[in-house]
Amino acid sequence: MENIPQPSDSPYQVGQRVRIYLDEDDIDAQYHGLVCEVIRDDPDDLGSLTGRDVDCHHYRLRRVDTGDELPVSFRHEDLVAESEWPVRE
């Protein structure tokens, strides 16, 4: 069984490094696996609808390798702390 990385139980902080984890059929799948830095959190009210506080977090990211801000933002569930990404040998 594949070890699927899970998002953090708490919100990511500005400056924290994360990897984007998306399914291959996601419209933004081209970003899967990128190492990025959180540059902004634009919370909304989704957490009040789902009952999970972390669901309200909506992040703007900058690629670590190029320094470019990504043109789309990502929900908390689409991000994994870089330290939690499985190492492949």
C-alpha cells in the first residue's frame, strides 16, 4: 500500500516550505510535487461549513526553485509539509 502524505493538522505559516499534493486528474496537476514557500494565507468561511478549522485556509505560494509566485492558490488539503514528503530511493 502506498504511503500517502497527509496535510498538517494545523495551518501552514508564511515562510513555511510545503509540497503540493494533487491527484493526476486535478485541473492543476502540473503543480504536483513542487516545493513552495507559503507567502500568504487568504482564509474564507469553508471551515465553518465543513466543521474543520483548517479547511478555511487558502494559500498563495512561491516556487522555491524559481522564486515565481504561482498563478493559482491552494487549499490546505492540497499541501504537505516538505518534511513529511516521502523520500523515494
